[in-house]
Amino acid sequence: MMKIKSVQLCFSVMLLLVTVAACSTKKEKDKSTNPKTEKITLPEGFAIEHIYSPSDSGNGSWVSMAFDDKGRMITSDQFGGLFRIELPPIGADSTVKAKIEALDFPIEGRDPSDTSTNKVGMGFAQGLLWANNSLYVMVNHRGNEKFAKSSGLYRLQDTNGDDQFDKISQMLALEGDGEHGPHSVILGPDSSIYVVAGNFTKVPQMDAYRTTPATSIDNLFPYILDTHGHDSDSHNHGGWVAKTDADGTSWELIASGFRNGFDIAFNNDGELFAYDSDMEWDFGMPWYRPTRILHVPSGGEFGWRKGTAKWDANYIDNLPAALNVGQGSPTNLINAHNAKFPEKYRNSLFAFDWSFGIIYAVQLVPDGATYKATAEEFVSGSPLALTDGLIGPDGALYFLTGGRRLESDLYRIYHEDHDNMKVQMAKREVPEGVKLRREIEKYHSTSAPEDVADKIWPYLGYNDRHIRFAARVALEHQPIDSWINLAFKETNVLRITEAMLALAHVGDPSLEPKILAKLATIPIDQLNPTMLGNLTRVYEVVIARMGKPEGEVREALVKRLEPLYPANSNFLNRQLSKLLIALGSESVVPKTLALLKVAEDDKDETVFMSSSDLILRNPQYGLDIADMLANMPPAQQIFFATNLSEAKEGWTPELQEEYFKWFNNAFGYKGGNSYIGFIDNARKLALKNVPQDKQAYYGKISGDSLLNQNGTRLAENVVYPKGPGRNWEVDTALKILDQGTEPRSFKRGKELFIAVKCASCHAMKGEGGSVGPDLTQLGTRFSKRDMLESIIKPSKVISDQYESKVFNMKDGSSVLGRLMSEDDNNYIISQNPYAPQLTKNVPKKDVKDIKRSEVSIMPPGTLNTMSPEEVRDIMAYLMSGGNENNEIYNKK
């Protein structure tokens, strides 16, 4: 789940802007039914029921579910035990309640006389699966006093038929835990058990490997780790998928290079997919990758590496996304083929986003050996912290909310015509490209040498990227002696490129001169941009793995590449600049600095859910996005500047002056949480390359004075709350205010007002933002209770002056924003409270209906970082209207 640092947005007693429970083709339920369902919007023809609130009953926050062979649901608390639920039938009277049973297990080392309930015998599961008359449990935990078992896959069985699990077997021990630890477990169409783990989980010893876990980063870009230490416990192989048999006797690694996919699912053709997370702290950087729907074939590699080393989706040695979704926190992915839903949805994968409360319906269309994906919002709500979901035996969609000890709920969504819906899907033919790829994948293990020429080699030159990828992976599984001669005799450009890449992966470094000589036979001036990009990537991997060439070999390669730079695409310019800097080209520095002045980011890199459309869906995370979008960094320029930090040839004093001044300007942009640290580390790498007597000067002009001591933040005179904080409620906060006896501090109140970013949206005595109401007259209009209610429960009353609208579109999508004006053809809306001047036109002809938002954009936890004394000081500042001479500062 996401680890975005929440923006402590300004608060006011007048309620500001509004977020939304987002929308698809929507139908509003009767608001009088259940407050739990009011915030949730559904497609036409669907209904929703709230079944149970585990957190209300002291049963924790549920994050995983499975159905057993008797149709009962089994769930797990993220930090507690397992539960079994007998569900009421669809549409049952509200008096018919779910029956909840806490599953009991022997607790290791517990004295029989110990009856305490704070210990767990089995739980802490982020994945559950019922199969083979067993419950498979993916534990995500570091064994301690509360729960002795550590991360791994466990099998639970009832051996005596008493309907209770009495046998627990560990199938696989895993090294890793937490939000990037072991996650889901599912049953494959081949009856194998598949598991997925995040990038903080080490790949254990396997019996077979479809892909080789990464040990090399294969990237010539300057290697800078996250400055906040996020990657310190991760592994360069990234997240991974493996499979085993029912007893866990044989394990095989299927794919790796994910960041932190929480779940995997097979589509109706039996092909595996994952919903992978982004690294939101990298937002705005050239190596940032959004959340993605990934097609995961045998031997798949998806290019996640630590820090700046992440691979570009264009690299031929990793696979691209089927769909770039956008920012979010993926938690679940399921196939809806057995739902009693219209056929469109039964052909969909449902992808859950925890941060923004959206279930996407993802449709897959065959595209050669892979698939293209489209998506729409199926269900959404705010807040709706989605954790897990499944299609139940009754054909309804069940889902959980919770995680991170948040309020947890169990819901059911069903189609209003479910009794007449068919579950059986018409059998369809597996696409021909997929069939061919599967045939090649049979060689993702050692086979007879004579098979190489006939069964693998021809497909290295195939026009389908996924076929070529499968063939190269197959080639790398074969003894190198069985195909090395074919590689050096090859004349087809595509096959040469793939074969030399394979040799770079599995060959001895002594082969490098011969590989470079073979690559030199490719007529570089006749290549299209894609083939040229592939060739530059192979050069990069050869150099990264086998070393930088020297002497005449280096000079020949520089001479070959220099005329190509600059090219007509950002990707080629990134690749060529890396290679030429690594090779010591003297012309690369002036050429790259010239590009640095004019480089613009690609406009065709789209995501399904644009960042601006997410701002108003979650007040906690959306405002961080708003802050960034108001002053986005230039990613292509950042790539060039970071790359130049390792250039040692071709500098003049004038070029260095120009270069280091760029950093000073770059600190003015707003990226993700790690933006400043990455820029500063690149700057420090560059300073090592200037003469010692010039370092102080270049340090000054590049922004030394702008940074804090650690170089991870801009220096600022902000004094943040010291706490200790607490979860403030209106009555307890009011009691604290009434009990205060010491005179309040105007200075501290103003510091807190600035620290939690009130001034970003509100004016006080003529200073501050204008997105929300002016607070100068606040204390003369509202009581302390009114003010506290508006701060602590900002969605209770929303002023119509600051509300946002939900524009439900005729194509099933939705757009959220504050309506600024309209003309004959368009609604003009603003989506970013930090940049309200940026507007978007919503064509009236495309709008189905418009609804008012029900949730304030102001986060409800604004006071929670503050101690009682700090609450008194900031409330005094608000009540004084920013007036130091107000009588509130002259009395106890």
C-alpha cells in the first residue's frame, strides 16, 4: 500500500473543496438505507449490501478472503487471526446477520492456563486460498510474542473431520515482511498454487527458474538510491511470482522485476496478469513508472531496480505494461468469469486501488502474443480503502475495506437481475499468437541441443516483441555451446540483436570484443527507431555486464554512435547520451547541454487515470498530487542533468557554469517525496568532477544554500508540530481548550498554521491562498465547537461555495472538479486546489449527469500530529483572526 507522506492540509471551519466517491456509469442507492453504502457508487443495474464491520466488533482490519467448499468465507486480520463467516443470502432481510467465528489454533509456547486473547495461532495473512480440501495461508509477519510464525506459505488441513483445522504445515519459508512482503496466493488453471511477493521479499531457493533473479542492474545511468532509505532492504530482482504443487514439494520461479504487486489473476485464456504498484516518491522523475496492469508470461522480467536504475519499458530485455493505470495503491486483482454479471464484466479483470477507492474493470483484447487492455471505473467511493475481493459461490462480488488498522467493512455487490444471469461463459479459442508463445515457452528449461535451431532460433527474428522475448529466454536456458556458432553466423538484424543480448546475459566477459564486432556488422543507418533503440540497449547491457571497451574498440564504437546524437526521440537521446558518456565521448557534453535547454517531456505517454482526476478523490493523498502538478519537474531535463553528473570529458568553464545553474533552478520544482534528494545527489556527483578549488563556487551557484543539512528537503523556516499527537475527537479537543490555563503563544500558533499548510488554501489578514474561505473573521462568527467539528469532521457540512462536482460521462467515465464557469459547449472546471488557475473543458454533449460531492477535500486528521498545548495554540490563532493583539492572548 502507498507510503505517500500525507499533506496536512489547511483546515477551516467553513468546509472547503470536495472530494468524491468517484464514479462509473452510476446509480445512486436510497440514501436512507445504510450510511456505509452511501459513499459508494455503482454501475447501472447493480446493488450493494453492507454485511459486517469487523473493526466495530473488535475483530481487526481485514485484508484477505477465501471461500471454502461449504460456501463460507474465511478472512484474515492484517495484524491478527483468521475468521470464518456464514453469509446471509442475497437480498436477505436486515435482521438476518452474518455469523462470525474466530478460528482457533494451538498457540506455540503458550501455557494451557493462559487464557489471554492477545496471542494468535494463525493469521497475519495477506493471501488466502481454498484448494485441495485445504486452506493455504500466505503469512506476512516477522515472528514475535503475539504470533510466533514468520512469513511464508502455510497449508491448513482438517484431518479428523470435525470442521476445524488441526494440521498446519509450512510449505515455504520467506525472508521479508511488511507492505512489500509476501502477498497473495491463487490457484492456476493448471491446478498449481501461484504466489506473489513484493520487492522486499528475497527470492528463496527454487527447484527451477523460468527467469534468472537479477544480480546486475544492467543500467549505465548514475546509480542513486532513494535518499530516504526506502530501497535499503529491497533486492534488485524486485517482486516475483512462483508456483508449486499442492504439497509444496517443487517450486518454480515464473517471473520477476515487479515493484510490489499485491495480487495476480488468470484471464479467461489462462494467461497470468498482475497489478503492480508505482513508487510515488519518484513522481516527476524520468524513472517513475505508474501503477500498471502487466501480462506475466513464463520467464517475464519487468525491470524494477533500486533507485534510479529502473528500466525503461522500451528495453527489449523487459516487458511493457498492458495498461498504465496511473497513481494509486494496487491491492487486489480477480477474474470475474464466474460472476452473475453481464458478459462484459465476466470477460474482465477487477483491479482494486486502495488509495483512491476505485475498482477498475479491465478488459483485455488479444494483440498477437499478448493483450491490449482498456479500463473503466466499476465501483468507487471515498473513503473506500479496498483490500481484497472475490466472486462468491452465489455469483456476487464480495470485497473488504481496511488495512493499516483502518476501519474495516465487508460488502457484497450483485446484479439486480442476478437470478436470470448465466455464469457459464462461451468457450473461446486461445489466440494464435498466445498459442505460439506457449510452444516456445516449453523450452524455458534445458532441452535437447538439436531443438535450438528448429524450435527456438527462427523466432528470435519474429515481428512480435513477446515472441522474440520468449525465444530469447528459451535460448538462454540452453547450453551456450549449442547455439553460440549460430549467433555469430547470423545475418538477420533482429536475430543478431536478440542473440547478442542473450550472450551478454549468459556468456563469459571474454566474449565482449567478438560481440561488439558482430553488432558492428548491423547497418546502423538503415535501422528504424525501434530497432535502433533495441541496438543501443544491447550495447548498454554488454558494457554494463562485461565492462567498458578500451583502445581502438572504444574509439570505433564512439565514432559509430556520435553521428546519431542527438536523435529525434527522447528515448534514443536518453540511450545515446548514456552510452557516449560511459564511453568518454568529448562531444556528448556540449550536445547534451544544448538539449538540456530545450528538452520537453513526451506528450504521448498516457495513463488511464490522469493524476489531476485523482486529486479530489482522496483528501489525504490527492493533495500531495495537487502540490506536485502545480509545479511539475521536467523529467527529460532531469535525465540529461543526472546523466551528465558522471561525464568527465568535454567540459569548459562556461559549460560547467551553465550546467550547475540548472540545479539551482531545478530545486524550485515539486516532485515526489524523494525529488529533492535525487537532484541533490546528482549535483554532488557532478561536483566531484570539478577542480577542488572550484567546488565551493559551483556548489554555491548550484543551490547549496537552498537545502537542509541532509540534502533531502529545501531549507525552510517551518516549525512542525512536535506532538505527541493523538486521534482527536471533538469532545476531547473541546475539553482541552476549556481546561487551558496558560496564556497562548501567538508565535507558535502562526508557526503551526504555516506548518500544516493552512496558508496554502486560506488567507489570514490578506496573506495566503484563495482556494478556501478567508479565515480572518473566523473567531467572530463561529464557536469553538463549530470550529473543531469543521476541522475534525470536515465532511459534516460542506459550503456550496467550495464544493466540487462529479461529471458522469456518457461513456461510463467520470470527471471531478470544481465548476468555475460554463459556456454554450463546455463546463470549465478546476481540479487542482494548488493551481486553481489551471482549468479543463468538459464538453456538455458528453455529460450524462452532474452530482454534488459528499466528501470534503480537507483531511480529517489535521490536528492528529499535535499535542494538547499545540491544539490550544493553533485554535487561539484561528480564533484571533491572526491578530497578535486580540484579547485571547491577554487572558488565561
